Amino acid sequence: MSSKKDKEKVIDPVWGEERIREFLELLPPTGENPDHHKLLKAYQSMRAEDFDDFIQYFTEAGGDLTAKDNLGKTVSDTISLHRYGQPYIDSINKRI
């Protein structure tokens, strides 16, 4: 009987430019602000370094860093409630 080798667990894979830029193409659910949706999903998915790159690409593409959700909150408003959110807020603030 042959034993199957377990897959190696990948933690914090390196994100390349192509993968980061894929978030610029995300489509929001109906009725949701597209820019807010992209920013929030990038924040939820990326390490701070990758998010900083995303913010650069996002603003170069004309994205709105102050886009609001249906409750009138920006992504920075949401991030400010999270303990480790400051580097993400810093990335946004340096480009506003």
C-alpha cells in the first residue's frame, strides 16, 4: 500500500501584481458601491503590504478611497474598529 504525501500548508503566500490587480475587477452585489466593495474585499484578503500596493493601483485606476456603503460608512470607518487596522488606514490616508 502506498501512502499519499500530505500537501504542504501555505501560510501568507506572496501576492504578485497580477493577483493584487484582480481585485480591481471585482463586481459588487446589486445596490452596493463598487469602489467600497473592492476596498473592503482587498482589506479582508490582503496583508498590509499587499493592500498598500492595491491602494496605489486602485487610485491610479480612478477609484474612490472615500466610497461609502449603504450605511454611509467608508472602509476606513470599518477598519478603524479593528485592532490591527492602522497600517491599512495609513495606506488609504497617504493617498487621499
